[in-house]
Amino acid sequence: MSPRSWAQGLTGYFVYILFIATLGPLLFGFHLGELNAPEDVIRCKKKSIKATVAGLSLPQCIEMTPTEWGVVGSMYTLGGLIGALSAGPVASRYGRLRTMQLTTIFFTIGPVFEALSPGIGVMAFGRLLSGVGAGAAVVIVPLYISEISPPAQRGFFGAFTQIMCNVGILFTQLLGYFLSHDSYWRFILAVGGMVGIAQAAGLLLSVESPKYLANQGNITLAKKTLRRIRGGGADIDGEIADWGVAGVADANEEEQTLLGNEHGSAPTASKQSGSEEKLSIMQVFRHPDYRSAAIAVIMVMLAQQFSGINSIVMYGVSLLAGLLESNSALLNLAVSALNIIVTAGGAPLVDKLGRKTCLLNSIAGMGISSLLLAIGIIKSIPVLSAVAVLLFVASFGLGLGPVPFILASELVDSDASDAVQSIALAANWIATFIVAQFFPLASEKLHGKVYFIFAALSLFFFSFISWYVPETKGKKNADEPGRLDGFDFETSDEELGRHAQGNNAANSTRHREPPPSIISPAFTPPATPGSATPSHPRPPRSIPVDTSISSGTPRPELLEKLPEVDCEVRARIPTTTGHEMWLHVYRNSVDTKEHLAIVFGSQIRSRSLDAERPGETELDRMTRGAYVGRLYPGRTSSRVEQLKRAEGIPSKRAPSLSEHIDTPTGLLSPSSASSENGDIQPIAPSDLPLVRIHSECYTGETVWSARCDCGEQLDEAARLMADPTLSPSGGAIIYLRQEGRGIGLGEKLKAYNLQDLGNDTYEANILLRHPADARSYGLATAMLMDLGLGGERGIRLLTNNPDKVHAVEGPGREVVVRERVAMVPIAWKTGGERGVRSEEVEKYLSTKVCASSNLIEKFKHMLDQKA
């Protein structure tokens, strides 16, 4: 990476907030090494006859045994553990900026107790407070840097966490080199409090992470903040889109629709739409996708400490004193300076070579250096020991220093990054505690042989990272889209084997378990979008469809005339996943049921709902949902154009209906679908909306039935449509009240009993004197046309059943299906790790495969062959 390429895009303000934020890691390094150089003076090994500079009331030194000294050193790591575990939840709730401000309180108060300590207890307490601030800082600052840095240089700037740690270590070593006499060691400890005060003042001019603001739903402020960080001329749209935050795509539309920011409650609505629920530490470990990522980050953090780096940082002077005599303190200064140079110089390598490559090279170098250092100490070879220490620290700076701090934000999504960072840093602090507490004792007993232990640990972690930890180079963030979890015809033999083994295993009931209480707030049946689906999306594996060409298979019987439908009411529904949907209730001319359209995306609107009705007031229109934009207290009009005229803003002429009729049926085409701001926004041909025709299934959606995968399919369809990176044009779930494939809930339960007697799902219906499938899709076709999804432009249909394509298109191809997207059971794709799993659902799916030309038939055939 050329310095000019990244430096040209930086602003002075970005450099400022980067520097202020990294004062936290600087203080982490400062307190980590502050007792190293002045150890002999503090412990009364070197005493002066001069008066104490701190006053007569304080002793010049504090006598401590090696065990007591280890306790004082390890109390810092205990505080760090507390801070690391607390920082994630606090940062999720109150934000990155406020959490950093909170750490400065501990950074300021802790050094006061340390510098004025009359004995071991007060000093240990001060170290504990300083550790709390440091532990929280090294959790939150890497996240903050990751979220404010330009995406292409995230690894480079992420290395600044470790660079500033090293600066802090060098700073305290310099102070120790010149002030390790008399009572001046108290001044060394007090300097940390001064830096804490400086950071607290600097943070007053800093800003919250724009990505955090967007995740909380405050998208307008997030864009404004990012613009301030990047500069007025920067193109921020691509970076904002990469966040993958719901509602970002509609941010400009919202600004226009709401007349912005002049109505006090409008931003509240926006905030609700984008808010993202953060996962707790326990939820992360229960999540099948995040569990392995968390283990990877934890093991890398353990590798950082069990490599032995802090044996040099915390005890290097005393360790080498007997070998290098008076040069041990000077060597520690050289080590600290080298650490900074290597970490800063090697920072671009993290982006160029990759995270994993740097980690492996770093661990290999440290393992070899540990062997050399052990030999140098045992054989009393000062030159070899000095060279080994320098190589040891240089190897650390190339990989194990900077990389662990940036992995958490790249291996998991933003909803889990705080928790993963906290637990990983907690593991790091536990390892640091072990080294800080027991290294002095081990060194006293084993001398140089202790580094054979570090060499063996390096070999173990090298093997583990080679096998387990993935490469994250090039990822914009963990939310970066890949492909939808649709059917993959290139499924590997390994994946097929996993599923075959799963089918031959005991038929367990590993599906959505019922909650401990029906009124449990943790469960909201039917499940909301994304609740039971993977977090890493993949674009759809679909099959192009052209039903205008004869396929040789008989077409299903269709209604000669489509029913009449009318949308009675529409309302905005925020979901527990942070996405929004618009729920439409339809009446029709063929039955008395209320059928539903669940719409994702503001450009899909009902024509019958928007039509003016005689005698209705503006309040009537808003009450039934015939408005554009968002509702807020005090709004008086359903139309944005009227709002603009009332504010004296010139408005554009609304195009007439005839200007947008371009289909044979005379309906509005999808390309002219109106948006939420009242303007016409075209839908790109490559971004056809997703559609799912879903028949009501009370048992599968509400009472956790494992006899079918209907609830799972509803969840998955909603997840795909709600994600703007996967379905830019949104989508619609047509929810037909056709329980039990049209026979009703009571008859469906009778069919269940017949299935338990040995009949399949179709045979059971026939034995009850019902058609095998009594559903009709004419209502779905009519509702799609009303939503502007008819015409030649076409849709993408989420279905495994080719007969449904013909049925949905209608008698005159009023709706055109361009692509058919598969919905393969999640349990099949994951080898039974997730999704609905039972003997009943396997029989149900097998029956569907055998009864029709189902899209998953090939997948099933491949599985059978493999088994």
C-alpha cells in the first residue's frame, strides 16, 4: 500500500479521533509496563538516603516478596478481565464514545491510588482500577477504529491499537530509565492519570461511531457523522451500503418524505426501523455460526499472551539483569522501540499478506526465538539472549500484536462483535493474569528453561490456527453478502455425506423448541424474519423460467377469471430483527377470509389502497394506511406533495396514470411503482422483486410442529426480502388463509392422525375425501397485480414447485415469473445442525419430492446416491 494512496483520503479530523481513541491502548501498554523498570526501587532492593519527593508521610519504597509482587502485577490483569467482560454490553447499550469516556474515569482515579500508595493493598487496588479502564479500552477501541476507518485500510489502522500499546510501553520504559531512583517511581505511576485526563478532554470533541448510530436506527446522524469523518467531497454511499443495516437504502427517501427533520417525532420512527438487537455472550455461544468464530478469536487472543510477550514487557529488566548487568534496562528500551517500529512498519502487511499469514509467521518466529532465548539464558550467552529478545519482540509485532484486535469485527456480524470482543479480551486477560502471577515464580525455579514452555505453546497455537482460523483479508465487514442460502447444484460430496449421515442418525426433534412459558417475551410466534436462519446471506441459486414455451407437462387447472381484490388497510410493522414490513389486509369476491400481503420495500404499493374513496377525510386515509412517508404526531395530510406545498416548496407535477400503463393488462408496471416519497422510482431489470406465495400453517408457524417446514420457509422468505443487499427491490409474501392445503385446521389434524397410521400427507387428504391439494392461487395473482407486480417485467418466485409457477401467473399470464428460486430445507444444508429435523418432516419432504417435479428432487437424488 502506497502511503500516498491512503493518506490522500484522510482528513485531519479522522487523524484526531483516531489518536484520541488510541490513547486508551496507550494507557493499556503504559500500565502493563510501568512496574518493570522501577521494580528494584519499589521493592526496596535499591534504597536511597535522600528524602522522598512524595512527602514524609509516604514510604520511599514498599518491601514485597516475589509472590506479593506477582499479586500487585496480576491485580492489573484482574481489573482488565472485569473491564473486558463489562465493555461489550456497555458499548452495545450506550455506544462506543460513551464507553471510552467511562474508561477515562478509571484511567484517572487508578493512578492516584498507585502513586500515593503507602502499602501493598492500596497499590494493588489502584492497579485494579487502572486494569478495569485498560480492559475496557482494548475491547472498545478496536471496534471503534474498525467502524471509523476506510474499509480498504481497516487492517492498517486496526494495527494502531497495538502500535499505541507499544508506545505506552516505551513511554513508561523511558520514564523508568530516568526516574528509577528515590521516590520518583511515584511520579511514573502518576503520569498515567495525566494521560487519562487528556483523553477525557479530547473525547469531548470526538464523535460516535457512524456504524453504531446506523445500527441503532439513527441513519441520518450516521451519514452526517461519516461525512464529517471522511470529508465533504468523499463518496460515502458505497461504504454505507456495505454496513448492511436495514433502512439505509431508504435514508434519502426518508429525508425527503418527512420534510426531514422539522417534525420532532419523525426521527423516532426512523430509529425504530434500523435498531439492531445485540447478542449476549451466551447467545453467541449458542449460535451455530458465531460459536466457531468466537472460539477462533479466543484462541488467537490466548496465543497472543501464551507466546510469552509479557514476560519481557513486565519482567524483562529483572529477568535479564543477572545476564546483562546494567544493560538490561537499556535493552528493554531497545525492545520497546523495536516493537513500535516493527508494528508500524508491518501494519500494511496485514492487508497485503492477510491476517492468517501474518499470524502464522509471527508465531513461528516467536517459537524459534523462545528456543534461542532459553539456550542463551541457560548457557549464559548475553549476545544470543539479546538477539533472541529482539527477534522475539519483532516477530510479535508482525502478527500476534495487531491482528487479534481486528479479528472479532471481521469474523462475526455487528450484532455479535461486541460480545465476541468482550469474551476474547476476557480470555486474553485471564492468560495475562496467569503469566503475570506465575512467571516470576516459574522464572525463579526454572530460569531460562521457562522459555521451552513458551516454545511448546507456540507450536500448539501454530497448528491450531493453521487448521481452524479462517482468512478474513478483503472482507469489508462480517455482514458482507455472499450468496443466499438457496439450492446449490454444485453441492460438494462432503456436504452430501454430512446430510446422508444426518438422515441415518436417530430421528431427533432438533427444531424450534417451545418456550418455557407461552407468554415468554423471548418468543413471538410466528417467528419473525431471520430468527431461525443463518446470518451470512448468499445470493439466490435460481432457475430461469419461461412459461410461454410449452414444456410438455400438463398445466394446472386455473380460474377462467381472476377474483376481485381490495386492500382494506395497511400498517407499518417493525420487527424484532430491526427490519420493517408493511402488512396489507385484503378482502375479495370469492370468500370472506382476510388474506394478507407482507411487503418489504417502500416501492411496492397497493393500487386499491391508494385509490381515493368518496367522502373520506385525510385522517381517514391515514388511518387505513393510504399515506406516503411516515406518520408522526401532528401530521394532517396523507400526501407528501401537499405537505411540500403547505411549506411553500415547489412541487413536481404528478405523472398521470396513462403515462405509466405499459402492460397488456392495463396495470401499472413494476417499473413505475410509486415509492414512499410519492415519486416514481424504476426497478432495475436485474433486481426483480422476490415473491413467496405462502399458505397459512398454524401448526408449523405457531405451535412448533416438526411435521412440516412451513414456518421455516416463512422465516427464510422474510429474511431474504428484508435484506436490501439481497433483494434491492424488496419483495412480498402473499399469505393466503388456506390452512392444511385448503381443507382447514380441523381436517388437517385428522390428516395428521391418518399419517400416524401409515399414510403420507397426500393420501391422508384423499382418505378424508378432500383433494390432495385444495388450494387456489387466483387470489395470489390478483393481489400481486394490485401491488404493481404484474406485467412483463416479472418477478422471482420463491418456490420448489414448478406447478405453482403456472398457477401464480394466472390464466392470461397477468404475472410473469422470470426466475424460480429454491428453498432447500435448512436441516439438509447444515447436516442437521439447524432447521426443522424429525422423522415426520423427512417423510413430508420425501412425499413432496415424489409427488411433483420439485426443485429439490435433484438434491434428494444426490443424497440418496451418496447414502
